[in-house]
Amino acid sequence: MTTQTLQEGWFELIEFLKVKCSPTEFQNWLSLIQLIEVRDQKLILEVPNVFVQEYFLENYKSDLMTFLPMYKGKLPLEFVIMDRSRDQLIELVEENVSIVDDTTDNFRYLGYTFEKFIEGPSNQFAKSAAIGAATRPGANYTPLFIHGGVGRGKTHLLWAIKNYLQSSPSKYNIHYSTTESFINDLVTSLRNKSLDKLKQYYRGLDIFLVDDIQFLQNRPNFEEEFCNMFESLIHEKKQIVITSDKPPSALQLSERLIARMEWGLVAHIGSPDLETRVAILQAKAEQRGIKLPHSVAFFIAERIFHNVRQLEGAINRLSAYCHLMHLEVTQSVAETTLQEIFQYTTKRSLTVDHILKSVATMFNVKVSDLCGNNRTRNIALPRQIAMYLAKELISESSLMKLATAFGGKTHSTLLHAWKKIRNEIEHNVVLRKQIQLTKQTLDK
Ligand code: ADP
Ligand code: MG
């Protein structure tokens, strides 16, 4: 086995996994593994911690075996734990974080227009403000801050502004950026010593659209750069639109930045009411070319409440099923096909059980392990994370009650786990990402 073939096998595997895995999975796990050299017929891989290594071996074993030659029943791999300073680690994560967002989804974003955004009492104000910003950029609605829970149409509105302006006869310099890719750009330019050029680019913008500003929390260095950029654009009367999952005052950001974001217009998108949900379902069904009787739209809308993305998912699933089975859409077909989605959304309040299941899936361990007493790290860490999340997210239960749900642990065990994780995420970027991702799967 030559060094070159091994190396080629590795790169082919990575290319394959890029396609096979979801972008999130790739970002959060695989992109953290770096080939550093080929030595003694082995690939020497650097990982940020044992956790990533174990996740990799457990979940991708068969792919590894497909692309790499086995030697005496073993994979030709050796892992070394990364010995890097925190800043370098941040760089590595950031570098890999935003490869996907801006480019791969561009096609989908073209459909995000004002016309396709169904209006109702919960989002009317935000939509009007967005239209205001698009028709008279920099005039009355800057900065515009749009906030609301997941799947409520924040990204849709940002892109509607972009798409509107791009088709207008006046030529504007528009930039849409997720907060993560903004940070990524900063990191790259710091590394290439081209920060001034980047700053110049941002200062030359007419419209700056920033998605999911909550990801700027706990990143003081990046926050300062963002704040400077922000101020200089506002000073020039340029248009800024920011989205977030919380209102400005609930963000853990500096008072200076919070005050700046509250300068202009703050618009909330709430849960759509029943009528709006019905209208959204009907519009999505029409776009998919399926005939959705009003009564069935109503039946679905009564069972999915907060998240428009889930309404969309319901229509996609229903349409696929009916096309395949050559069926008309009826209430009983909807009931059978969408049962899982309904079950998911009717879990209205979060329980320790949900957390256990999500953590078990994310960290590839069993729920029974999380409730057991095994102290090996790959079980103890997810257990502590689950305890941390339980205390953070289920505030209405007592510590004792929460701890009992973990196979009868004591409240001091839970508290200890919570403190440990809370301290660790201060400096462990990978852990922070993993927890962030687990929280997303809980979809409050
Ligand atoms: P957020 O950024 O708030 O998490 P998105 O903008 O990604 O949510 O919206 C999720 C999906 O729901 C998108 O496909 C979007 O087109 C759709 N959507 C959200 N709100 C509406 C609406 N009012 N009318 C039509 N589609 C909507
Ligand atoms: Mg979004």
C-alpha cells in the first residue's frame, strides 16, 4: 500500500461523505478531522477530542472500510488529539462552518419573494417593514431587526428583500450573510492579513442583510468588529436588516450593540394563527400542484402550530405519498401520512424524555446509558449534557424532579453536571456547537 493510495482513499472518502452527509453533520463532526500525515502505512488524523474520534469510528465504519484498505483486520488509522490554542481551534471550526449556507441553497432562496410570503396578523408588521426596507432602502427602516422562533419566515423575508432589490432598475450593492459566514469571512481575512480590504468591502455596501445574529453571542472579538461595521453603515444611512431568534434585549451581546440594534425598527414574527396556517398550506399545495380540500387543510393546520417549515414539510410528504400511490388527498390519507409530524408537534412542553432521546441520537448512545451509572467519557459526557439541557430548558421542574428522571440521580449530581458543562462551553467551541445542534433538534 503506497502512501499516495492511502491519501487518495482518504480524500475520496471525504468527497463521498460531503455528498452523503447533511451539511450540518459534516460541519459539526467530519470537518473537524484533519489528515496531518501518512506514516508507517497509516493515516495520522488529528481530532479536537476523543469524542469526535469515537463518533467518527462508530458512525462511518462501513464507509471507512469501503475507501480504505484494512490491514490485519484493522483500519489504517491513527488519531492524535489536537494540541491547539483556543483561538486556533475557533478558527478551525469557523473556517469549516459556513461553507454551505450561502451558496448551495441559492436556488431555493430565489423562490423567497414577498408575493410568496403569506400574510397574517402574526407576521404582517414584519412583512410591511421588510417591504419598506426594500422599497426605500436606508430611509426609515434602518436598522430593521426581525425576530421570532424557528421556521417563522425570517430568512424568507431577508431573501425577499434581496430578490426584490436585485430585480429593481437601481443597482445596489447588496450582501446577504449568515452570522456564521460573516465570522468566517473575518477569520479568513485576519489570517490572510486582508482585514482592511474586507472592511472596505462592507463599508461599500448599500444593503447588508444579516441572518441569525444570535450566533454572535459569546464571541466578543467578532462582536466588536461587527459593531464597528454596523455603525459605519448606519452613519452612511445604508440599509441593515438583521434577524434573530430573540429580541435584541434578550441577546447576550454588549449593551452597545443591543442599543444600536434597537435604534431602528424591531418587528416580531409570532406563531401564525389558524387562518394563516390554512392559507399557507393552501399556497404550498398549489405550488406543489396538489389539490388540497379546505377541510383537510384545516385538519392539518389544527395540528401543526408554530413552525411554517413543518407545514411545508407536511405538504411535501402528503404530495409525495399521494403521487406515488395515485391517491386523492383526504383527511384519512393526511392522518396516516402525517401522524409522526402531528405527534411531534403536539409535544407542546419539553420533557426530560425528549432531551434524553435527542441527546442519545446526537451522541449515538442509548437512553438507558444516559440514565445509568457508566462513567466512561463517551457516556458520561452526553449524560452531563442532557442534565445541563434539562436544567436550562425545563425551568418549571425542581432540580430533584429533573434528577429523578435520569434513573434516580440526586439533585447535586445534576447541579454538578450543569456547572461542569456551563464552564466547559465557555472555552470548548466544539462542545458548544454540539449543544447548540442538540438544542435545535429539540425544536422548542
Ligand atoms: P426562519 O428563518 O424564521 O427559521 P424560514 O424563513 O427559513 O424560517 O422559513 C421556513 C420555511 O417556511 C421556508 O421555506 C419559508 O418559505 C416558509 N415560510 C415561512 N413563513 C412563511 C409565510 N408567511 N408564507 C409562506 N411561506 C413561509
Ligand atoms: Mg432562518
